[in-house]
Amino acid sequence: MAKKGKLKEFQEKELEERPIRFKRYQYLFLIVCEDENTEPTYFEHFKNQIPEESIFLKPVGTGRDAKGVVEQAIIEKEKLSIESKKEVDVVWAVFDKDDADENATKIKRFEDAFEIAKDNKIETAYSNEVFELWLLLHLSEVDSSVTLPRTKIYALLQENIRGYEGYKTFEYEHGNILILQIIYEIGSQEDAINRAEKLLQLQVAKIPIEANPCTRVHILVTELLELIRYFSYEPDKS
């Protein structure tokens, strides 16, 4: 008789290798991210809210810059379409401004990302400067008139988290996905959406590379939540 540990390991492996039954999904939602860890893990979290046989959510990390993310999104869309034998309903590219304004080459690549995305019907959820701004907005408002470099965003994130009981000595380490669990625990998604929208409206006259601080992640999140609510709706049968 196989040991319980070995049996569990075999069952988990079998589950992972089992082909995805795309026919049961009504909507294919693809998110291609710049970051390889934090961002895909953040969006994976939404799978817990998705009703069965409704939305196939696939977050992908790339480790590439803005243009690279959009280019990979085109590839991932084609791959998913072939694999599922269905049209992919929506594709989002999630990327940061980072140091895109450092030189002419990087500026061009950042600007190209938006043009390529538009030409290929890919939605863009950029953050200026970094994705962590979206996480910070779960905890606090930020001044739209004050430019926030990524180091300042990291510092504010750490400072705000330290204001909560149990996190007095918290130290933020970029790339550590444990930050997500903390945000889920003490942050407010609703507040983050409202704060991000306010920032976006205040920066609307600026081009993305100059719109600091700003993020469009809330638009992606709002769209995904609306879809989840739509597929979760159960009409009153009384």
C-alpha cells in the first residue's frame, strides 16, 4: 500500500497535469504582467471569488519591460486561443513606468507599448511609477501634486503598514509576495479603487510617462469584479 504522503503527492501531480476543460468556461480573461511574482500572484487571488464554469482567469508573469509585456501578451493570447479553441475575450497588459524616462530608447519602448496594445486590442493597466502604488492605495491616499519615485512608494507602504497592530517592526522587501497577504488583511480594495480613480482623473491631462503618481490597475480590477458579480448572480426563483 502506498504511503499517504506519496499518495497525496501523486494526486496533486495528477491534478496539475489534468487537461483544462475549456468548454466549461464562458469567458477567457488573460492578464500578462511585467513582474514575475507579485503581480501574477495578486491576480491569482481573484480565482477564489470566481464561480465554477464561468471565467477562466490566467495571469502570466514575464519579467520584461512595458513593450515586452505587450508583445508577450500578443503571444499569450494566440497560445491560449489555440489551446482553448476559443476566442480570448479580453487581454490586459500590466506594467510599470519604472525608469522608462531614463533615455530616448526607453521612452520610445514605453510609448510603443501603448501603440502596439491599441493596435492589437489589448487593454493596459500601467502604474507610474510602480505596481506598489496600487497596494499603497489600499491603505492611504497620496498627494497627486507630489511626484512619487518608487523608493518613496516603498517607504510609504512600509510606514503605513507599521501603523497597524502586529506590524510595528515590518520591513518592506521589494519582490516579497507576503506583502499581498498583509494588504488583503488590513487594506481596503474599495478605498483603493476610489483613490486610484481620483488620481487618474487628476492626471488625465498628462501622458502616461509624465502622470506620476497614477495607476490604471483599478480599472482592470473593477472589470474583473463586475464579471465575477455577473456570473455569480442567481435570479430569485421564489
